[in-house]
Amino acid sequence: MIATHNGEDHGSASSTPSAMPDMAQMDPAVTPSAMPSMSAMDDSAHSMDMGATGDHMSMDSMMSMGGPDLFPAWVMYLWIAALTAVLVFHCLHWIKMAGQHRWFHAAHIVMLVGMIYMFAMMEFKLDWVSKWLLVWLYALTTVAILGWMAVRIVQKKPFSYLWILALVQQAAMIYMWMPMSDWVAWLSYGLTAYFALEALGWLVGYIGDTKPGRGFAVGPGSRSDVVALGHTRFIDNVSMAVMAASMSYMFVGMQLMV
């Protein structure tokens, strides 16, 4: 077929290369620069991939969600610095002490490392450790504490109720590292409230097992077997409050972004 346009004859578009549009003469409004970039398409595909695999959401996608952002850079730096100071504090206790005290501080050290990494990962886009490896780590610490409690109860050897707080802390870390697609709002806000109250309890000196008449023993048996894990110094309570407050802040901040 022959088509006439502007006084010129052209062959069928399917038979001649000249029928292809001249990219140089195209309207600038529809030039390739107006098309989505390949990098943007790749980022979008990667984001979809993260959701499809059920892995932990990327920090970029999480931080771009619709809720208020409680994680500006200066806040992240403050939490990282505060938790690092508390980590050093507990490491010194772990070195100096023995028995249940050493294991108690070891549980807090494991928690602190995870929290520092969480804040650093979000701020500096780190991806050093698999999220599922951390889930299994805190699952193992939770099971270990539960198993130790069960053995003590069977042997009729009571223990300090501060071990229950450590158990809740380790179990909460499992939830924190789960994919955010598995998060439940009521549980997240419940943990937010719990750790906020725990932080306040440490600060005002209400939490502790060194004062008589506080009902600090759990399980049957002689109370003489109970090892008190708390401290009488205010700075020790502050270190415990910082840990609890950091978890409360992380839970509410991340849940608001879902």
C-alpha cells in the first residue's frame, strides 16, 4: 500500500525501516527522560521482592511509609550512644560477677547488641546480619531462660522475679526482628506500654529484688536459695531504664510506620 503525507510517498510501515519514528524529532514532552528510570524500576521491583519473600522489610521502604517518622538522625545517634554506654556498663558487670549475676548481665548484653544494631541498621542502611539469624538467636535465649526456670521450679529452688523481666525482654526481641508484615498493632502498642512502665519502674526505684517484703521470689522452696540480681545504686537502675525505654521507643516508632 502507498500512503501520502505532506506530499511525499511512503511504503507500508511494516515493510520499510523509514517508517520508524525519528527520536530526535519527537516532542520533548515524551522523550525518554520523561519515562521512569531503570534504577527506579529496579528499586520498585526490589521492594516488591522483599514483600513477596516475607523477609524483613527494607529500611528504605519502611522509612517511606505513611506514619510519623520518630527516627530522625539525631535521635538515632542519641539512642546508639546511650545503648553503647549501657553495653559497656553491663560488660564490666559481666566480667566482675559470677553465677546468676553473670548470666543475667549476659542476657542484657545480647539484647543491647541487637538494639544497637537495629538503630544502626536503620540509620546507616547496614545489612551485616540476616534478620532470621537474629530471630533464632533470641528464640534460643528465650528457651534457655524458660528451661532454667522450669528446672528451678522442679528442684523447688525459687528465683528472682527479675528473671521474668529478662524473659519478656528476650521474647520481645524475637517479635522486633520478625518481618513487619507479621506485626500486630495491639501487640506492638502493648509492648510499647509495658516497656515504658518498666523504664519508669526502674527510674523511681520500684523495680528491684534487694528490698525485703517486695515479694521478689518465684517458685516453691526456701527463700534462702534466691539470688538477688538488682542493685542499690541509681546508675544501675538508669542503665536498666535506658534499655527498656529504647525498646518502647522502637516498638511505637516502627508500628506507626506500618
